[in-house]
Amino acid sequence: MKKLDKLILSSFIGPFILTFLVVVFILLVQHMLKYFDDIVGKDIGLDALAMLMFDFAIFMTPIAIPLPVLLSSLMTFGNLGEHFELTAVKSAGISLLRTLYPIFIFVCGLTIVAFYSNNYFVPKAALNAYSLLWDIKQKKPALDLKEGAFYNGIPDLSIKVAEKNPDTGDIKDVIIYDHRNKDGNKQVVLADSGRMYTINNDSYLVLELFDGQFYVEGNANSKTISTSSGKSKPESLSRVKFKTNKLIFDLSSFDLTHTDKSLFASNRIMRNVEQLQGDMDSLNMNKKEIEYN
């Protein structure tokens, strides 16, 4: 390799790497903003978020390559012209096309690398990213009881607390509507105070309530009873007072479950050239069978 080639490449590679990282970052942020509403508030953890961003960054690599090549080329020859190095090269009788030769060879090699990356790594990254994104979309928002508002994140339950201490877990003026029997607001729990915490690695939520009452109107199967006089008897109402009562709720629906990736593998952006060719052959065979029949 001649000294001119080393000079051109050393001036080109630095700006190329820098602009490549910047462009990938910009494209990644732009792509992630589309799914911002699906990610925020899900409490998925930094490891899952980092994995999602890493896979999407690989997915954006083929799109990002052309712009860094253009920008770094302009920066390289702009710097050479600013320091009169390009003038010295021309005065030595070397043409401009000859000075472009090392960058041309580099871009040819980069094209080959980009093709194999787009054929093997990008489909796998797309499969990992979109399957993980699907799991995040299916995950329920993190458990967050807000003061003075009903929380309906737990299935078939509506919980309201007037005050909450996030440090100790103490709560006051608790109202719980239990809809698990699918018969309306017929089961209500009221408590003056309580304490909330999780057990078994955040798999269950425990509400330890103090000085409260449990109201039940009729039961899940009770209906209005008609008498011989045509009047209907009201449903029964029971009330139970308690000093201490523990309610345990399953939080398994808040966990991030992983769907089988093979369910997403048929999408075209998750398949390489060989797999797409196989799909085309299968379609052609099915077409011939249909025409034959």
C-alpha cells in the first residue's frame, strides 16, 4: 500500500466510524419513538431495554451505511483541500480518480460485509427485536396505585387509596371492589388503613388491611325473588367487620413472558436470501398444484 493510500484511508476511517455511530443512533431513536407508548410504564428492566435497543441498532445498520460513506468522503477531501494536501497530490501528477481509489476499494469491501450482515445478522436481530417488542406490548403496566384514583390493572379488581407512602407501603382509606364473580359492585372491602407489599419475588401482592368492613350483597347466583303478592324481596346484604385482614392477589400477568420466536419467523424481514428463495419455490409449487387441479 502506497503512502497516498494510507493517507486517504487514515483520513477517511475516523470520520466514517464517528458518522456511522451518530447516524445509527439517530435512526435508532427515531425508530424507538414509534414504540414509546408501548414501552413506557411497563417496568421491563434495563437488560430487556438494552437488548431491544441493541437488536434494533443492528437492524438499522444497512440503512445507516450509505450516509456515513458520503459524509466521511466529503469531510476527508474537504480536510485534504483545506490543508493543501490535495493540491500537493495534484501537483505530483496524481489524478483525482487515483486519490479516490483507496476509498473505492474500502467501499467495495464494506458492500460485501454489509450484504452478509444484512443476510445473516439483520434477520436474526429483527426476529429478536420484534418478538421482544411483542412481549413488551402484551405485558401489563407496572403496578402503580395512585392516591385518590381507582386502579384497575389487577384483573377483576378496582382499588382506591386516599393516601400512600411509597417508602413504607402504608395506605389509608382503602376501597376495593371485587368483580371476580362478574355480578357488579356487590362485593366491597373498606378499611381505614393498611399496608401493601409483594412476596415470592414480586409474584403476589399482599394487602394487609386494618379496621375495616367487608360487604357482600347477595351472591354471584342470587336473583330477585318474586312473592305471591307480586312484590319482590330485596337481595340479602351481609357485613363483616375485621381488625386485620390479608388479601393476596396474583401478579403473574405483570411478568414479561417470552413468546416462541418461531411464530414470527415467517415474516419477510426476518428471513435471509436462502429462506426467501425456499418460500418462493414453495409458492410456485402450490401455484402449479392449484392450476393442475
